[in-house]
Amino acid sequence: MNQPLRALVFDVDGTLADTERFHLRAFNQAFAEEGLDWEWDEALYTELLDVSGGKERMLHYWRQARPQMVDIDGSAIVHLVERLHLAKTAIYETMVNEGLVELRPGVLILMDEARRRGLQLAIATTTSPVNVAALLRRAVGPNWRLEFPVVCDASTAPRKKPHPQVYLQALERLGVAAAAGVAFEDSSNGLRAAMAAGMDTVVTPSAFTRRHDFSGALRVLPSLAGVSVDQLTEWRAARQRAAQAVGAE
């Protein structure tokens, strides 16, 4: 029997807001300020998004763009990536504070309805806590942590998506079973992470992830506009009925 819906768990980048184009701009500005000749275009960044985590993304690109370089003491590259990531994060936070980054359609309405109906809300992301705080402080208000008492991010769950660590951690802190929650994602890595944790997942692809494989998603939608708690409940029930019908054959 399907468990009653008790929690909604949201990814951040690309899911709550169309952030990736601003992250891309911030990366390129950080590279330029460091004096690097790197410049990522949208096509390259789309490929790099297959690698979860900003630092991991830069290290992956470094190995592709500079395969001949050898880090003699084993720390120079790591220190540069750390410095670049700090600079990029500060640039991105400025963009958010200037109001350039907005939540995607339907997100706030669904959150408000979920809270009114007694559902818990949580964040499960592989981005840094600074990025999460900057976006939600601007979009939800200074007391955003009251709306999201459970926030799991790169600082609490170092094993990046598609590993399910961040979702398993969020469910544990919420105190709910995977079958009592719905996850919201925009990428195949996020979908795989949520599904591996046992969660039904609604996917709203961004321009950078629309060509990903979303097999197994509860629904794939252009946005959360018009999505309600009752719809989520019905979609989950329909999936359960379909699974029971297959099992009865």
C-alpha cells in the first residue's frame, strides 16, 4: 500500500532556479580574474555538468585541457581549484543578491501548498551551502531555514550524485521513509541519486539537461507550474497501481 505523502525534497541548481547559466558566467569570470585562458561555452558546460560538483568539474576539465601538466608536489592544482571555486562562489552570490537569479515557475506555489498541508520540505543538493543560502535567502526571505529545517549539501554529503548519499541523509534527518517522499530534480545524475534512495522523482529539465535520460522518473515536466500536492499524490498512486498490476500477472 502506498504511504501517505509526507515530504518534498528539492535539488537546487537547475531545479529550484535556472542557475546554471549564472554559474557558467561566474566560472568564466573567475578564470579570467585568475589569468587563465579557459573559457567554457554552453556546449562544453553542458557536457561538464555530467560531473557533479564545481571543484570536481574544474579538475575534470583540467585533466582534459592540460593532460601534459604534472603537479610535482601534488597540491598546486588542488590549491588553484580551491581558489577558483571561492572566487566563482563569491561572483555567483553577487549575481543572486542583485536579483538576477529567480525561482522557476510553480516552485514557490507548490512549497506554500505543501507547508499549509503539513508536509515537510528539505534540500538535497551537491552544491555548496553558500550557494544554497544565497538563493533561498533572496527567494524565500531571511528566515528561509524555518521553511527548510533539513538542508543537505556538499558540506554534509561529500559523495556526489548520482550516489544517493545526500538523499539518504535528507530522509534520515526528516525521519520519513523514501516511499513517503517525492524528490525534485533536473538532471540524470540527480534522478539516479533519488531513485537509488528509493524516492519517486519529478524531473523538470533545464536547457542544459533536457537531453538527459530520465527513464524511471515519476513525471518529466517543463516546470512545476500548476503542479499540486493532490497531483503528486495521484501520480504516486497510479504508479503503485501499475506496479501491483504487473506483479499480479
